[in-house]
Amino acid sequence: VEMIRSKYLSSVALPITFIVIGMYYFRCDIQHLLSYIPLHFIRENKQIKSTKQSTDTKKRKLLILCGSSTGTAKLFSKRLLKVIGAKLKLLNMEVKVKDMQEYNFDDNLDKEDLVFILCSTWENGTPPENGRVFYEWLKDMSYDFRVDKSYLSNVTFAVFGLGAAIYGNNFCKAATEMHEFFVNLGAQPIVNPILGDDASDLESKFIEWCDIMKDYITTHVHHAPVGSKVIEDRLPKKKPKYFSEKNTKKASQFSSTLKGSNRKECCNEEKKPMTGDSCEKNETDCCQSSPLVNEEVEILEEEDLINNKFVTMDLDNENIDPNLLAPSPCDSDDDNNNGDDELPHDKHAVLDLEDLGSSMTAEAKANLASQLRGDDSQQPVAREMVTRLQRKALVKEGYRIIGTHSAVKLCRWTKNQMRGRGGCYKHSFYGITSYQCMEATPSLACANKCVFCWRHHKNPVGTEWRWKEDDPHFIVEEAVNLHRGMINEMRGVPGVQPQRLQEAFQVKHCALSLVGEPIMYPRINEMLRALHEREISSFLVTNAQFPDRIAQLDPVTQLYVSVDASTKDSLKTIDRPLFKDFWERFLSSLRSMRDKKQRTVYRMTLVKAYNMDDDDELDGYVELIELGRPDFIEIKAVTYCGKSDASNLTMQNVPWHKEVCVYAEQICARINSRQVINFTYSIATEHEHSCCILIAREDKFKPQGVWHTWIDYPKFNSLIQQYYTTKDSKNGDVFVFSSEDYMCKTPDWALYQSKEKGFDPVENRWRRNNTSNSKGEEEKYMPSESGCG
């Protein structure tokens, strides 16, 4: 007892004596004086030591909230955890990753310690569907005068916004407003919101944000006890040196190549994180490794920043063949390449700086050399259209990516007709052979975000071409080769007819309607010619937002324009266009279509509760038809492609075939009764399986009372070659031909109201039992793989 008492008194008495003497002689403030007390005196006190231990053992809480329509924010949150996961484990932090709609924010938000928010922006700057409730609640709390403005004073937070800068003032608007709401409620920001543009700098901005979060956790959370106030310097007035505008681009290029390189070791023998001020050597760089150089992010970004030869990805253990990603023509090797310049196959392997030159593409070398010289005058090299994440999502859905901006995919009807189960509606309407049709696109980017898009918005968006341009002959060659490869995969599939399988290797038709806006591709005319030289017919679909490109277009077998609504407001609701003058562009595109001599088609997609329930909408369609005067009008029911976060459509929005027929009959009756144009329209053919009908001009395609909606493809091939020959001669007399020059008779089974309903009788109708299966259970609706119907 005496020993304990003496030790206790010595540990307490000396500090007290020191304090009293100091206060008397130096008139010091007690808090200032306490800073001079040797730390080992306090640590010997068992009571203080016990208190410290209880504080450290209390888990700090990190909440990551995700808000997005397509799940991108959730994917980024996983990448964030890879970056900061080691630090969180070291600090024994409790981590929760929640969708905004799943989180009980009303009761728990003010009790959180650290909150990271990843949020995208939906229509007109609004938050995504799964974040609207949280956004509105946060907004109400922020502006409610009854709510204490220190409500979230114990919360530290940071926001990362995902969006597209093409939307102007609405770019990441939801994310920036959430940041403001948090600040208004007293929360402490780590950094101003960082916003990533999915068309340009999303990856680099996300890396920057991750590094700031990691740096903050390392330098602040590690040293700060729970409940303490935030250190003032965590919101710097200027960026750290490694995030300066001049150095960010350089660092991002080098970061992924320096894995395992010799960094300066921290002088702290225990290898604990230290700030520059606490370093014994007083060398800031000694104890601070650049946050951009972190193993977690660099593994993900290595191929994107250095190796443009082949795009390889971390596929999260998904069995996706890397050979599906075709290389860009500009990145191909010469004949002398023996493969020594490739990156290590092991993604964890170290890439030495000496090997950097042989591993980088010419583009990367040029950019890097310019930066090292400090030459800011050099224009940046055009980048690839598809980001790594977009490429991964598209490949997962069965796309074969060609070069930097094109793709091809095997259509469901191609596989269907190879098995003798019937062709698509184009077979019934125009006589194509579905198993010899290739579905492709030279531009994955689109200027619209249609609510019924069957691609679930995995593709990029844009209003102008600002990407690399692949050679059109390369695109066609690779598309045909990849298509044949997918045809070859059908060998051995039950029901595939051997003769049709062999014939399918000969591509005769190309539907440029896979995804995106094909007409955006600057060299689209060259690509069309490359197709026609192979005697491949062309069916080109455009969204009516590029009237100038339509006017400049060379003849195609059949030119489509999507007419998804008849009024400005409904078109904005359905197509969600990026252009502010979308309606003027839309009308101008229809006028350009009227001047075309070849076959032109309006493609109308009916969506219940969107564009077919209003009589004014019907009159609007009639006026648009009178404006463009197309040869044909395809009217089809929307194809339900399953649940998607990017669209709220359900099977209730899909009209029946009878409803489509009634609507088409109403359009024809309304056009003919108005007598604005000097010819009539009527329903020519139908394809019940696709819920689709075809309206045609009687003055052109019903000579002597017989429908001629089918195409004479050999005749078209001959006509288009005559056109190219005269165009190349440049003597001013270009050969002109019209849609009537290559039409042929429509078979009886394809006609409207025939008993076959547009189903070719040589095919075997395969019917799925829609009511019950062998077990007597109701079958679920299986979405289509193609938007062709």
C-alpha cells in the first residue's frame, strides 16, 4: 500500500507543483502551461490511461451513401473501400455502405461520425430515383427554420458527384446541392464537392477524391478522438501540391506505373503515418507519399492510362473473354513486334521506369513529352469514346467492342431464324434474311436518353464528335469478323439448321441501329460505302437530332428516323434529349428526310401512358407525317427489356398488338381525311410477334393494287455502285435513283390481316407456354435481347 501510495503521489504531486510555480512566477494561462508538462508524467496516471483506452476502443463510424440510377455510384463505393480499406481496418472503424433509399437518415444521420456521399444526377438536375427521398428530406431540414443549424455539427462529410458536363448548369447539380444542405446543417466538409464527367475526367476525378479521403483518414481521423472537433486545416484554401492543376495530369499518368517503385521511407521507425511537421528530419516529402500513388487504384487504372494496345479489365471474376475487345487500328503492332513490349501479365507486377517508353502508346508518349517540356500549347490527343466502366458493362451484355467507338452484337432474331423459328419484322416487311443480318453501330454515343432504351443507358452521351476516329474500313472488317465469330458459336446449339448456319457466315444486311447515334460518326458515308462494296444492304436509324448530317448522307438502302412523340413536351419527356434546341432539330431532320430519294421510314414506338393516350398526340403525329412525307411508317409497341434503374417502364406500358393496329388505323384515317397531301397512306403489312405494323404510301408502293414493300437487294447493289461511279467521276452528273427503282412484291403471308399475321409459313412457329409450365407454375416474362421487336 505504501509503495502504491508513494508512486501515485509522485506522479501527481510533481505536475501540480510545476503548475503552481509556473502560475505564480510566469502568470501563464493554465492551458498554455499544460502544453509544457512532460507527456510521460500524465501517462503514468492510471485514471487518464484508462480513459484514453476506453476512448480508443470506441469504434468510429463511416457511412457511405450511394445514389445513382444505373448502380455506378455503388461500384465506385466498392473501389473507394479498396483504397481506404486498410486504414479503416487499422482504425477499427465501423463501415456501412447504403443506398440512400435504404438508410434510416431521420434517426441516424446526426449520430454518424464520417459520411461519404457518391451521387449522380438524373433529369433536369434532379437526384436519381433512389436518392430523391433523402434529397428532399435533407433539403427540408436545411431550410426549415425550426431545425437547429448545428444539427449535423458532429458529422464530417465529403461529396463526389457523377454526371455529364454536356448537361451544362445541371451537371452534378444534385451532388452540389447535397453538399450545401450538409453545410447549412452544420456538418464539417472535408473538401469542396468533386465532380466527375463521365465523358472525360470521371476516372481521374474519382482517383483525386479517393486520395483526399485516404489522406484525411490518415492525417486526421487517426489522431482525433471520437467527438473531437475537426482540425481547421482539413479544408485547405488551396489544393495540396500533388493536386495542383499543373501536376495532376502528370501524376495521374505516372501513378499506375510506379507500383513497387522506391519511395522515401518514413523516418518513423514504427512506420506510422506522420505529417511533415512531426518528422524528425523535418522533411515533408519524407513522410508523405503521394496519395495518387496507391496500389488499390493503380491496379484498376493501369490499362487505361498506359496500355492502349488492348483494353483489359478487372472483371471481378466474371468469365469475359478479353479477345472480345478488338484493338484500335491506330494501336496495332508492326510485323517485327515480338511481344516484348507488352505489360507484365501479372497485374501486381512492377513496371520499371526503364520499360515505360516501350509500354506506352504514341499518344501517351506525345502527351508525356509535352508535359515534361512544359509545353502547354500542344493540343490534347482525342480520347477514346468508351470508358473502362462503360466498356465493361457493354461487354457483359454481349456487345463486341470494335476499336474505340463501335460495336456489334448478335440479334435474337438472327439466332431465331437459324433455328427455323421465324425472322424479325424486317423479314416480313422488307424481305431481309434475318440470319444473314448484322446489327452494329459506328457510334456508341447518343444525344438522347430515351426512357424505353433497351440498352439501359450503358453507352456514352454527347452532342458532337470529340473522340478518336477509327478507320471505316477497319470498323466494317472487324464487325463482319466478330459477327462471324458469334455465328460460329451457334454450332451445336439445339435446333440450328446446318445449311442456314453456313449461309449465316455471309452477311447480306446491316442494321445500323444497335445503340447510340450512328450518324454522329464523321466518316459515316465512307463506312456505308464499305458496306455496299461488300453488297451488304444498309438500314440506318437516326434519332432526328442531326439534320445537317442527314442532308449530307449518301444513299442508303433504307433510312429511318425515330419519331417517339409528336409534341415538344412529350418528346422531352420520352427521349430526354441533350440539345436545348432539340425540337427545332427534330423538325429540321424531318424536312431533310423529305428530300431523300431513297426509302425513308418513320419509326414510332408506342408507350402507354406516354405517347398514345392523348387525341392531341394523335393529331401531332399526323402533322409530323405531313411534314416529312415518309415512304413508310413503322408503328410498334415498346419492347420491355426487364427492370432497369434507368427507366421506370413496366409491362403495363406495353400495348397489345390489337391496340397498335387500332392506333395505326386511326392515323391513316386522320391523314386521309385532312387531304393536306395528295396521296394516301394505309396499313400494308404486320408482324404480330413483334407487335408491329407497317403503313405505306399507296401512290408509290401499291401499283395496280398490289403491295410492293419488299426490296430487290441485287437491284439496289447495282444502283448504288452506279451512284458511286458517277460521284467519283466528278463531272457533275451524279446518278440519281429512287425507292421505286428497287422495290418488289410483298408475299401474301406478310400482308395486313392475313391469317399468318406476318409469320413466314416456311418457318416453324415455336410457342412458349405463357400460362403455365410443366409444374403448373406461372412463367415469368423474359425480356427481349434486342430492340428489333
